[in-house]
Amino acid sequence: MAVVIALVSLVLSSIAIVRVSAVIRPPVVQDTGEQQTFIDDADEALCEAIGPLLSESRTMKNAFADVGPQGSAQQRAAIPKFVADTREWAQQAQAVLNDHSDPPRHLTRTIQRYIDDMLLFVDNIAPDRDPDPADSEAWDLSIVDLRGPRGRCRDVGVDWWG
């Protein structure tokens, strides 16, 4: 009887192992090949598609900065709209970037950084919180990030800076 129970246990555990291994699959790793730095035709198409959104973001940022000094009552009042507008802009910009990001390259990476840094900035500001030194750093970093697409787009003949 002990031998039969041992054999049944062995069979059941073997079935369980087979089921678990069938369910747990190793992650699929896509081989994207070597990342490239510049691809003129693809970069030009991306610049034309995303340029108006980058220009819009720049205008929104300038308007927000012009409202008043960091931490002022005027700026605190403007935060909810700026946050909402930036999040909506980021959704649109990400969709355009996704459509033009193959193959990955310098321009796609710099635009992604800009989108991400703008979201990091708005995720950490609120009208009921005092400004944090990191807010200014995130703001400044986004300005630096925007220089990548600006320069590359000019290189391929698309000047959305205006």
C-alpha cells in the first residue's frame, strides 16, 4: 500500500510540474538589433509628426512660467490646469512617438526623455505643496531634453521651434 501511495504521489507531482512549466514560460526577448544613432528619413518623418506637439509643449511651459514665480499664489492657481494639459499632451506625444520609434535611435530616445521628464515634473507639483528643489531640477532637465529634438530636427530640415 505504501508503494502504491508513493507511486500515486510521484505521478501527481509529475503532472503538477508539467502543468506549472506549461503555464510559466520564459519571457520573450525581442532582438531589436543594434540601435542606430541617426536615420535621416525616419527622423524627418518623426520631426514633422511630433514638431507641432513639441512646440505646443514649449508654449504651455512658457505660459506656466510667466504666470508668476515658483510657489507664488498665481503659479499655485495655475498648477491644476498645467498638470492636466501636460498629461493630455504627453498621451498625444507618446502616441506619435510610438508610431515613429522603429528603429530606436537618438531622436526617439531624446523625445522619450522629454515626455518622461515632463510627466515627472507634473507628477510632483501640486497647489497645496510647497515647491521642492527637485521641481526646479526636473524643469531644467526638461529644457535640456528639448534641445535634442530641436537640434536633430533642424539637421533634417524641420524647424518646429518657430
